[in-house]
Amino acid sequence: QVQLVESGGGLVQAGGSLRLSCAPSGSILSFTHMGWYRQAPGKQRELVATIHIGGTTNYADSVKDRFTISRDNAKNTVNLQMNSLKSEDTAVYYCNAFRASVGLSAWGQGTQVTVSS
């Protein structure tokens, strides 16, 4: 059973920044890819950004040039730096870890990000 612990959410004014972190119970390098998703009230969960074990990153169009996903191998965390936040970024953000060899997809408990305009 993979546990994912998220941190870093909170309340910020529009134009501000937040940094989310996700710490899995196993090595971040044991997952095919890890990423961040978000779900706003009344909407479906959507992809925000992913990072492949090889280092390739992928972003939703709505966050390109504002958000950056990265790995910290020393701290065993995957991070999401969010800059120039907008009110439409308000959502619960979830960390995901995927291991292709066993078809495992694990989710964190979610962390609330609220951007006030």
C-alpha cells in the first residue's frame, strides 16, 4: 500500500505563489510517473502536471508558464511550484503516483488551495 502525504496548500491572494510537496512511502524513483491533479467544486478532477521517471514533464495548458513540477531526490519529494496564481486555480490538489509494472495508481488525501481575488 502506497501512502502519499501532501503539504503546502493554503490561502493566497491572486498573483501570489504557493509550493506543494508530495512525499510517498516508497522512493519517488520507483514510480513510472508522479503528478498533481486538482478538483474544483462541481467539476471533474483534472490533470495539472506530471513528471516521468526519466524527467519528462507535462502540463495542462491552463498552468503552463506559471506552474513547475520537480523532483527532489534527496528529500524524496515531488513538488509543484505555483506562481501567478489566479482565482480559477482554487481547488483541492491531489498527488498521484503511478507504477506501470503492477498497474498501481495511488492518491494522496488532497490539500486545499484557495486563491482570493
